[in-house]
Amino acid sequence: MIVGQQKPFDEIWEMVKGHKQVTVFGCNTCVAVCHQGGNKEAEILASLLRMRATQEGIDIDIKNGGIERQCEHPFFESAKDLLEESEAVLSMACGIGVQFVAEKYMSTAVYPALNTTFLGDVKTDWHFTEKCQACGDCILGITGGVCPVSRCCKRLFNGPCGGSSKGKCELSKELDCAWQLVIDRLEALGKLDDYEKIAPIKDWSKDRAGGPRSFKLEGF
Amino acid sequence: MEIKTKSKLEKIFKSGAMAVTSECGPPRSSDPAHIIAKGHIIKNHVDAINITDNQTAVTRLCSLAACIHLKLEGLEPVLQMVVRDRNRIALQADILGAASFGINNILCLSGDHQSFGDHPKAQNVFDLDSMQLIQTVRHMCDEGKFLSGEEIKVPPNFFVGAAANPFADPFKIRVPRLAKKIAAGAQFIQTQCVYNLEKFELWMKGVVERGLHEQVFIMPGITPMRSVGMAKYMARAVPGMDVPEELIKRLSGVPKDKQAEEGITIAVESIQRLKECKGVSGFHVMAIEWEDKVPEIVERSGLYPRPVVD
């Protein structure tokens, strides 16, 4: 899923404080799982902004609302009136949702309440880790199901580097060395000899390097 | 053995003599005087001089320009090239540029992560990894082609090196990793600084068992400790460095003003011991910002005078 983290409150306040009306708008799927951008969080953030406005003596009408997903048209039906009447929308979605709202409402100011941080998993209810960079050319089949693109700090296809120590990355003792994990998996699969196959040079044109990506279903 | 390039380092190895290299870090300045002076301090005691490429991810005068300065002084540089800062277009361009100045040696590295350097907010590139850079240089030299497949009218001709760290984890893939670098095309290997001699010898045993020492020239890295503080720092804070407790104890046992001298003696003893280690073909003496000690280390280790080759 997409993981995001709320921006510092002061940064959010600076973005919205010049408006007469702002709608804090939740997205109740991915970013709700990481407790950052769901409809509940939108309600809390709206309250905090109202308090700040009162403290600073600024008159802003702050509403809140939300939908299940800000990246698909049908979900917007239930919030049509709210959004059409909004002067500004503080979207609690990932960058995709923020852009989707901006595209739908050309003359409405839209601001991101979150920093979209990564594509990751839910290790526990409170711990999320990066697992994919959507590079467009998956090699998990040759790396024992461990992604070096997203999990090795140097994105090495033929690691580990000389900084791998006791299973950890040289960047942080909190961070697993992705290549230690690759090797552990290859060994568990009885395929450690595959380690000596040199991974070919990557085609990065399928990554963001090739420009914005899209695809269409034929005959759908 | 057939000599394939104009590299002095290749000729020394293939003459059967132990080779000696050292390294110099370029200045954080546009003035090349400092690195030229360093080169002259060590030129008679080493066969080739590595020029580091923004080492520890700190921005410096570029490796290629520094190599050219040394080449113009008649010295033999080894161009260190990291894949952190440049994509395949820039790497291949610099390879051709280096060849155009008659630089004959290249060392292919991944590079320290930028978070350790002076621009931690920088983007990193890693379009290729170090293994693939070795392949790229060999492809350009041997096939006379760019990675795109297009022909290079006058191909470069490098003696290609790579790094190895026998002390990083997991240990069990450290020999296979060397084999992989050889398969990619590495012709010589310079290792991480060796302080744990037993572990290095254990790694070399694995290397010799697979006959890898007959396919590549291996140079253990030797870096003298200047003080017990340096030894403790390297043990604690430098990733992939193995500094045994006994070494720290030995340095602690001598007065502060004699520790540097003791550090030199330990380096000399390490070289003397590893000269006897089967598969060792030379030494890479990295006296970090202490280049003036290289001649003494080389002389005391019995590696001087350096052989003369055509």
C-alpha cells in the first residue's frame, strides 16, 4: 500500500491560513491504515486547525469530510456538494489523491496534508516499511523475493557492498542489509549457487527515468 | 604472460614481481598543487597511484582531472570510478576521456553512500553497480562497443581493477563475490584495509582453493594507524572494518608520541607476513593523509627498489 506521513502542523497551517474557507478531506484507504490521512485523522486535523485559527484570531471556516479513495471518480459522488462549495481543499490523501482533486476542481486551491513516503507493508499496526519503488521491471524472481531496488541503499543488483555488517546496512543498525536477506533466502531455497550469476544491467526506461508511465487495457 | 595493455601495473604483475600501489585523495580546491606534490613524494616507491573519486562522498577535485595532472608529471595513475554520481552515459564518457589522456588503469567501485558525505541531501545515481561497471569497461575495451551496442572507433584499453572486502558480512559469500568480480572482468583486486590477518588468510585460503588467485592479482590494503584513537575509531565507526582488540591493546601499550611509529611497524609486519600468503600479488598502501610515510613502509617491508619495466 501507499504510506504517507502528515506534514508538520506549522507547515500545514502556513499553507491554509490565508483562506476564508478550507475543507480537510480524508482518504480512507491506504493512508488510513497508517493512521495519517483517513477520515478520522481529517476530523482531528480540522479541530487542530480551528484551535490554531482561534488562537491567532483568524476567521476561517474549516470543514472536514472524506471518502474511501481520492484516486477514483465514483467515490467522489458522496462529497460532491462539499467539494464544490469549498474555497480550498486540504487533501489527506497521497500525492495521487491530491492531484486527482486538483484535476477535478480546476478553480479550487488544493494542498497536501501528507508527504507521500513510500510503497510499503504493514509490519505491525504501527510499523510500516518500504518494499517497492515501482521500477517497472520486477526482478524479485532472481533475488529470492527481496527487492534490492527499494531495500538496498545503493540499489545494488550484485550486492552486498563492503558495508554489510552482522546483517545490517552501513547506513543504520536499524536497517537490514537487503543483500544479507537475499543470501539468506537463496540459501533457504537451496539456490546459493545462483548468487554467482551476474544480474544484467537494468533497463531504467521502465522506471520514472522513461517519463510518466501509464497503460491502457485493450478492448476493455 | 601476455601483456594486454600499456599499464605499468600490469607489466609489474606479469613480470612476477610483487606490485605496490598507493592512493592520494584530491583536494577540496581548484588548486592541483597539493595532489601533484603528494604524487612526487611516493612516485619512486610505488608502481601506480590510485586517485580517489569523491571518497567518503565528500566533493573534491574530480578523479579524472587529478589523474591527468599526475599523468602529465609522468606518473602512473589508477582512475577510481564510483557509480554513485554518474549514469552510464557519463561513466562511458569519462572512460573515453581517461583513455584519451593515456590513463591505463581503472578501479571500479560502487562508492560510499552520500549520507556519509558533505551533501547528504544529494540524489544518488547507481544506474550501474560496481560489478556492471567492470563489465562495461571490459565491454568497451574488448568488444570496442558502447553499452548501446554501437561501435567505438578507437576503443580504450584499460587494466581493470575492483575492490574486495574480506571482512564484510556475510563471510560465506566473500569468495563467491570475488569470483563474480573476476567473471565480470576484473584483472586486479585491491582489498579493504587488512588488520585481522587471520581472517584475511582464511579468505585467501578459500580464494586459492578455487584457483581464483591464478585469474586475478590480489593486493591486500595496508593502512598504518596513526594513533590508538584512530584504531578505536575505525573499529567502532567505519563500516566493514575489522580491527582486532589485540591491535588496539598493542597501540595503547606505547606512549602517545610513539604510537604513530608503532602503527608503521605494525603495517610493515603485516606486509612481511602477507608476502608469504599464497595468492598475494602485491600491496595497496593507503596512508590516509600521511603519504610521506609510504616510502618508509615500502622500504622497511623489503619492497624497494621498485622493479623497472619497459
